Amino acid sequence: MNTVLAGSPMAFARSSGRGSVVHIDTVTIAIVLAISLLGLVMVTSASVSIASKESGETFYYLERQLLLMLMGGACAALVFYIPTQALERLSVPLLITALILLFAVLVPGLGHAVNGSRRWLRIATINFQVSELARVLVLVYIASYAARREDELRGTFMGLLKPLGLLCCAGGLLLVEPDFGAASVLFVTGFGVLFLAGARLRYVIVMTLFAAASFGALAMSSGYRVRRLKAFLDPWADPYNTGFQLTQSLIAIGRGQWFGVGLGESVQKLFYLPEAHTDFLFAVLAEELGLAGVLLTLALFVALIWRSFYIARLASDEGLKFQAYLAAGFGLWVGIQAFINIGVNMGVLPTKGLTLPLMSYGRSSLIVSLAWVGLLLRVYHEAMIEKRGSATVRQRSSVLGERQVRARSPVQKDLDIDEEDEPA
């Protein structure tokens, strides 16, 4: 195997009859590794006390997080070798699979309930959160719709309303679980993909206002969501009950100051901050690494989002619309979910049960997220092949033209000169 390094991409030439080349985006891999390894360190730090209490093993969550990263990496490699054209052809069956999964988790005996929410399917001894996979499958269909129905999407209101209706259907199933956070991320991400695909601005504004009003009504229609909203507006009014999570998170972030109290030295993770290794990992990071660690984390996520949109632009320039929407969807998902998780930790948004992508401890979330990274790398690979192929065709055409000029006889050249000298 020959290795070729050219700028940021690294290409591995495989020995085959056609001399095919695999293009690996080392920039994306480096960013994802940095985020995941930082998350591994923080999960270990945040879970030491709770792991000792629950299992007697200090590094219980470290071992499992590392195993999940390896499983996610294997899934990413598997997804990387699936042509995106196959995903586009199978977008409808994948959508049906997603809806079946979201419905199956609600069926007693199939779905597994934890803390009053029915979001998991028990596979052997492992609970799998179906919403993580279902959201990706739904977004694959949205990207396919945007590529296939581009004219309808850009020209008519119904072209935008149809996929939004599908998003509402999938979101409704998520709300029944209930999983308001996942429903919000799915709807906003899908809506963002449709907007990037060219939906008219006036239609987008109308549907945005309608969606905002609908989500507001849903938030007020449930008692526990109203309590969360009140705790968000004034967490110190009930700091030992409804406002407990948020007040402890704010205390942790405040203690971090500029450079933190030191790795492993967090006090809030010691049975004060619930879900310190999952939903509130960012608060522990802010306490132990301070503002410097927060800025580093934000910079890594911004870099990943930027790279996703760079790959989307690369695919779009080569005419790969479906692939471009997939890459843009990944960037939107990472940005939206990270923003919500960090906003919850800082008291900017009401509490949601959403993990910090690629960092928080979470079996289904981490594996599916890394698999989606494999899909992003596949888009880069196909875009680079298309780009290199176009460049090769142009180069060959140029060389062929030069050869034809050189091959012309002296008599033909003299005739060309005489024709140019003739008056018009």
C-alpha cells in the first residue's frame, strides 16, 4: 500500500486493476479525535466518584467509554465503505425503518423505560436509544428529498411543507416517548437542510414562526416542561428541588474562573451535580479547566462545523447535491446539539436530556455520532474523486488539443495563416 500525502488530505493508493485511491480527510479525523479524547478525559474525571459508588471500579466508565469509541470507530469505517448513492436509493426504506423504530420503542414489552421515558430498545443486555439512529435515517431522507425535488422545494410552498410534515411526524413520535430535546434537534436540523437546499425565504420565515409557536405550545402543555421552564427562569427560587441541576451547574462553571481548579479537582461532581458524566459534562469541564478549557472546547466544535460545511461546499461544487446536504446536515446537527447542551449547562436554555456530541458518556449517542463521521468522510472521498476526475479530463483534453495542433501539416498551417490575413 502506497501512501500519498497532499496538503490536508491523505490518500491511500490500493493495488488494484484500476489503481483506485481512497481519500481520507485527516483534518476531520484530527478534530474528531481531539474532541473525543478530551471527552474521554473529562468523562473519566467526572465519573470517578459515581463509578466507585455504583460498581466499586474507579475506571468503570473510562473502560466503557473507550470501548464505545472503538465500536464507533469500527462503525465509521464500515459506513465509509458504503457508497452514498446506495443510501440515496435506499432513502425511503431507511425512512420507514426510522419510523418503525420510533414506533416500536413505544410498544409495551419492546420499549424499555428509564426514569419515566420510554426511549430504549433492549438488545441482549444493552439498551439502545433508537432516537439517535432514527434521526440520522430521517435526515438521510430529507437530504435525498432536497436533491430530488430541488425545483419543487425552491418554487412552491408545498415543496417545503411535505418534508416538514414528515419531520413533524417523526418529532411527534419522539415527543410521545417523551424526548423534547431530540425532537427539537431533528426538526431544526432538517429545517436547516431544507433552507440550505434553496427553500424560499418567505416560506421559511412563515414556517419558522409557526414552528416556534408550536414548540412553545408543546412546552406549556406538559406539567414537567412547565416546571423545567420555571426552574430555568429562576433556578435559585427552588435550589434544592426543581432548580438543583442548574444551580449546581452554575456553581461549577463559576468556580472554574480563568484556568480552572485543576483536572480531577472538581467538587461539584462529588454527588452534587447530577449526570455529571453525561448531560452536565461541560460544567465539570468548565470547573476543572476554566475559561481556557471552555474556549478550547468551543474552538474544536466550531472547527468541526466549519469542516463539515467545507466538505458540503466541496461536494456541491462537483455537482454532488445529496452528498452536500448530508455533510451540511452533520454540521448543523453537531452545532445545534452542542449549542443546546452548552446552553443548558450555562442556564441559557431550559434543561434538556441531550448529551454533548462526541464527548459525553452515552452508548447510542457516541456510536451513532462516530458512524456519522464515517459518512462525512465518505462524502469527502467521493467529492475528491469527482474533483480529481474532472481535473484529469480537463488535462487530457488540453493535451489532446495541443497534440492536434502539433500534428497539423505545414500546408494546413499556411492555409490557416492565409485565412487570417484575408480582409473581412
